[in-house]
Amino acid sequence: MARAPLSDDLPEPDRAPGAPHPRETPVLFGQHRAEAAFLDAYNSGRLHHGWLLTGARGLGKATLAWRIARFLLATPEADGGLFAPPPPATLDIAPDHPVARRVAALSESRLFLLRRGPNEKGDALSREITVGEVRKLKSFFALSAADGGRRVAIIDAADELNISAANALLKLLEEPPEKVTMLLVAHQPARLLPTIRSRCRVLALAPLEPADLAQALAAAGAEGEDPQVLAELAGGSVGAALRVSALEGAELYARLLALMATLPRMDRARALALADGVAGKGNEARFELLLDLIDLFLARLARAGATGTLPPEAAPGEAALLARLAPDPRQARAWAELAQTLSLRVRRGRAVNLDPAALVLDMLLRIDAAAQGA
């Protein structure tokens, strides 16, 4: 039986903040290759029992998993007879189909959702998927399906399995029950056991192009911003784009670039204002976003210098700034090394609860020092 919704006091761990749940998203944009690969396997009779859906967060991995689940549970199994229907050309299932309605309500008896549950106290979500949750999946497989047909399990996200849970899931992948398909969503597949990866067929999702991203944002109810800018800032990820949009990330990145334009003699007053603007209670999300944007800026600097190719601008004047600060591969290496150093300092600063404004200011001053050294 599909897992029941969590307590109203707890968020769904597989739902991105500000976005509809993947099971409520019937259309998947920009991932035609991944869908076609699955359909080809299905139509050729080579349907693997384990599928690993990979790619950065927010590309649509979970949406694809739910589309596959609805398709498998709603599509009659071909009997190979003379009057068998033609092979399906799409994963689309009508929203008023009984399976689609049951899946949306988490009441489909042939579907199991494996995700993080409440912690031992029940007052927050667990940080990982525990072995107890995987044992429930094993019990689900031990039961006969209501009509003897297919059964589907969605594991979201597989890289949140703790070691005991991962080993328990591995046993299921090694000896899969008949007519079972397991869909593993993985943001960081390298964290999975190599033996789990080797027993799954991989469906790799690609970053969305601006046009597809714009369509996906419109479907999620977030319109009005430049899709090219969001595509650059969010790496082609719908989830990341929703976060950037909700937190006014485009404006924040433009402010960061305006500050970087003062290098190699950084405007200290502007730097302090930028750091103070993400500090204090209620600004935690913008603080995290600014850290990500600083890391993104350094990555774009390093890439531009290493390749000699400027990316589409994420803010006015960015191209000229990247060309000035990273004119050659040597300087690109320096920016890449600085990015690694700052990443370590951020982790250490968080470990000791360093004040957010002090942490951001420290990063900005080190960028200034690096620019002066160049």
C-alpha cells in the first residue's frame, strides 16, 4: 500500500519548498530523452526491475518517477495477441484515470513510497531513511498485488538511505520480486553503494533549456522573470529556479556583481551592506542563497577563464566582468582554488555557528585579496 501522508505538522521530505509535489505535476518539461529511453525499454520487453534517476536537484527526477509509476500501473500488460494495442508512444495518463486519482491521493495499493519519515520523537523529519522504512517496503512486496499485476516502489531520495537501509534495499534489488519496478531518485548517486548502482539502469536527466524552464515555471505558478537569467542562476533546475525566484535571487546576484565590479579594490561599505542584508532572524534562506551565488560566481569565473568562452549573462555587465577578472587559464585556476578554500571555510564557520554576516564578509574580503594578488 502507498505510504500515507505525514502528519500535518511535518513537511513532505520529497516536496521542494514553494513547489507542488511531484505526484501533482502531470507534465515533465525538457526531459524527452529520458522518457524516450524508458519507453523504448518498455516497448522492447527489456523493462529493468531497478531504475536510477540521476541529475541535480530540481531537474524533474521525482516528477519522472511518478509519471513512470502512473504509466506502469495504468497501462494494461500486452498479451501479444493479434488485436493487441499499438505500443504506447508516451507516458501520459489522463488525470481522471482511476490510477491517476489514487496515486495523487496516495491510496494506490500497488504503489509504495519510500522516503524519510518522522524522527524518534515524532516532532521533526528524520535526517535519513532508516532500515525500518525499507523493511516496510519488503513487507509490501511480500503481499500479493490486488489484481496480480505490476507493483511499483519510488525511493526518494535514495542517497538519503543510511548504511543499514542501503544494504536492505540492495538485497531487494539482488532478488527482485516478480513484476516489480523500483524507481530510485538520486541527487548524488556517488553516495550510493556501488552495488546498488550496478543493479539499476540509469536514466540521467539534463539541465533544462530556458524555454523548457519557462514552461515548467509557468506550470508551477511562477512566471514573470527572465527565463534565461533563471536558467543561468539555477543551472537549468526548476526547483532551484523556484527558490531563486521566491528569494529574489536575480536581484541579489546583480548586487553581488555590482560589488565584484569594484575589484581589485572592493567597496567595503557595499560589502558590509551585502553581508548585513542576509544576517539576522528570518534571513536564513537568503543567507544560504547568497553563499550559493558566491560559489556560482566563482565557478563561472573559473569556467570562463579556462575555456575562453563567456556564458550568457545572468546580470547586466557580467560578461565584461568575467573577461576582466579571468582573462586566462592561469587566473581561472586561481579562482577555482579559491572556491575550494572558501567552501571549506564555510563548512567550518557553520560548524562553530559563526555569525552569517561575519562569514559572508570574510568570503568577500578573501575574494578581494585574491583579485589584488592577481
